[in-house]
Amino acid sequence: MASTIQALPTEVVYLITAGEVIDSLASVVRELVENSLDAGATRIVISLWPQQWRIRVADNGCGLSLEDLQKAATAHSTSKIHSSEDLWKIKSLGFRGEALHSLTTLADLEIFSRSTHSTEGWRVMYGNNGEVTQVDVAAIAPGTVVTVANLFANCPGRRQGLPPTAQQLKSVQGIIQQIALCHPHVTYQVWQNDREWFTIYPAPTVGKLIPQILTQVRQGDLEEINLPVPHPQSSTITNSSLKVVIGLPDRCHRHRPDWVKVAINGRIINSPELEQTILSAFHRTLPRDRYPVCFLHLLISPDQINWNRNPAKTEIYLHELTYWQEQITQAINQALRLSETNLKESVHTTRVSQLLKAAEEKGTYKFNSQKPDSQTQHYVTAVAQVSNTYIVAEHPGGMWLVEQHIAHERVLFEQLCDSWQLIPVEPPIILYQLSNNQVEQLQRIGLDIEPFGEQLWAIRKIPAMLQQREDCADAILELSRGGDLQTAQVAVACRSAIRNGTPMTLPEMQKLLDDWQRTRNPRTCPHGRPIYLSLEESALSRFFRRHWVIGKSHGI
């Protein structure tokens, strides 16, 4: 079999960003695991002996021929690029040709490998600068085993400058988890001092893998979508895709933005611009000082990426940045919406309605048996109102309790964001003893305010939603106390939304549910409170023990 590894031309070496690629245990693990993935491995075993500064990575990938093994640790040698043009068509995780060579200058390197096209394997030892010092025939299954020993033995200052062992191991765990998010179809088994430490099992999608990493998050807390994305220069080329997994904001969020993760073409990257795009898409869906769970994976044409920003390949230059930011915002908005496709699929039953009818006999529920217009298709159907506060809604997968005030608040808030309408008011609203800051605040959000006498101010233009409210003056006073325009919009929406304790007819409830379902962020109010409580049909079935088989004599 012909060799695929060759030394890079000098001009290509100069084009590649110079810098250290091996600076810790975690960086060794990252480089070796990425090589395993490039080799097509579906099972990777990482073994660590931190006190001995030894790491071993074994995989079931395609393996290397003897000819390739003899070149593998030569400086700037790689099978993944061959010319300067290839730097703009990179599809592999490794491509610089630096990792193995760097390891030979910092540690003892041994590689066992057998190509899938060969009947025999080889063991190769490397000396300083990547020179082969020993070659032996070895019995090995197809794949590769790389052992790095005595890491930084010739750089004692490097060892002393590294964090404590526990912190380094935490970094290794983080690296493996990041790689697993991008490549969920692979088994990752990690050993520490000859004992199994943790295993990440393969999953069909990253959304099904995340609960292995974030153990407090359940599968039902996540929404996952995968969208084709046109090339920015063409509306017809769709060789790109956008995978988004979000934690539903009414179910899970974080104290820190540590789970806003961005990956491009199989690698987690640091991208402040894209991370801020994600945070902005979740604005006014989470409680104050809380952050979303979001994993974003862009699979795009290599010509849109320049990897030569950082030798660790964790920072990139992304062409057409604004275009990709728009695509990300649209994808997250789609994942946050309620639709027939992301309601839990199940056979429609009338059991929930029967349950409500049974409860009605006690007289504590205002159950309305009136049916909606048969020509109107509703994902969620209003069936009752509880305590003049909660709307009982039925859908094919079970039932929801929707709090009417905050559902309406979400509807009004998004309407205000789309159209902040100020209208003249006559006679004007008169306010007394406003400070200069309060006057400036009202002017900042567009209200028409002017002096009306000593310590008196006349408001001649107000938000349209406040016009009919008896507490309009109190609402404007609240707006004067600070915050940006969106804060004012939240306050107006809250003031204007239907109050809890207000009776509603069935058509009014249905209209509110329909408007609410069409909002961009229907799961939480602008303050981050959950709007609905879901009672799935399967949960009701378990509660009422409908799986019990008691016997026909009991009428079941």
C-alpha cells in the first residue's frame, strides 16, 4: 500500500501558525483522540497514569502501514494536507503535522498499529525529533495504540508550572466530553491508574448523549433540531447544516454561561461572537442572572473557515459571520417555539376530558363542555378554567395548566417588541415631583413629557396598551424608575396582561392559547417564569395505574 504521509513543502510550513500544541496532559489527550477520530475509530480507550506522566490512547481506526509509521513523527508530516490550497479545504481534525513530532521532543513515544489492509502489525519507538529508533513486528488487531511516557521529563520547569493533578484530570475530562459532543457515535472509555474512571456511551444524536454529561438534565428537558443551511453565496446549495440542542428555558438553566457551547466541523471552539448570539436569542426567556443550556454545531463548507488563528485550533476566523449569526438566531427561535411537531406524539384520547368531567361534579372546576369551531385547528384546546387563574388545555399528548396572566404577558411583550406604539393622550397624564433622572428616563423610552407647573409634569404621549388602564399614571411612574426600552416593554406588558382572578369564557381562553402558541418564546414569561405545567398522558396513565391488570370481574 502506497504511503499517504509526506513532508510538507517549506512554503506550507510557513503558512501554518507557529506555536506550542503540547502544553498539558489534556492537550496530549486531545491531539491523540482527534487522530483516532480522523482514522474512523468508533471506540477509543484513554488510559492515564498522571504520577508517571504517561498516557495511552487505543482505537479501532484504520491503522497505519509500516511506511507511514516511519514518517508519522517527522516534523510537519501529515496525511491530511499536501499544498497551500488544502489549508482552505480542511475537513479533518488534525492537519498541522506537529503533534506527534512535538511529543517526541517532550516525551518517549511508542506506537503499535496495524492497517485494516494488512495482516500484520508493527511496534515503532521514536527518539528525539521523531527519528525511528526501533521497529518490531507486533500482534495487534486493526487500529492504533499510542503510548506517551515521561511527558516533559526534559522540561522540569514545564511540569512545575502545570496545575495540580486533580485540576489537570478535570481538564482531561472536559476535553473528552467536548469531543464526545461533536462525535456522539463513538464510545469513549477513560481509565485512571488501571481503574475505569468514566465511560461515555454512543448515542444516535448529541441530544441523547448530553444527559450522560449533565446528569441533572433529563431527555425531556432538551429540544434538538437539525436544519439544512444554504451556502451564504447561494440559496440553492445546502451542503451545510446547523444542529442545535437547547435546554428548554422553563426546565433547565445554569448559574454561569458554562454550557453555551459552539462547535464547527467536529471541534468545540471559542467564539465570543457566536456565544453572544446564543445568549441574545435566549434574552427575556430566563430568570435574572441565569444562563441557557445550548450546544450548537455548525457543519459548513471548509472554505468558510480559517483555522489558522490559534495552534490549538480552538479559535477561528469565520467568513460571512453575520450570515451565520442570523441562521443561529432563527434555529434557536424555532427550537423554542411550540408546534405540532414538537408536541409529544401520541394517540388522541378523551381520558383527560373524562377526568375533568369527574372533577366537575364536586363543583370546584368551571368545566365548559362547549367545543371550539370545528373548522379551527388547535394544537392545544381550552377546556376549563381553574380558580380564575389557570387554563386547563388538552392536546394529543396529555394536558397542560397554563397560567393566564403570564401567558398573556408573553404575548403582549412580543407585540410591544415588534411594535412599540406611542399614542397622544388628552387630557395629559399629570405626575408630581419627578426627579431629573426620572424625566430623562421617560424621554429615553420615547414618552412626550413637559413641565406643567411647579413640580408638575404633563405626559402627552403614552404606550398604546396603557391608554385604557385606570392605573396608567402608576404604570408611567414605574417606567420612570429606570431600565432600557425592553425593560419598559416588560413592565407595560405585565401591567396590561389579564389579571389572575379574572373569569374567562372558553373562546377567550382559546384565543389566548392560540396567540400564546404563536409567540417566539412560549415556554417562559419575560421574567423567566414557566408559563405552563405539562401533565403528559403517559404520566397520568402511570398515576392512575392503568397498566394494572385486575380482572374482567372488576369491569376493567
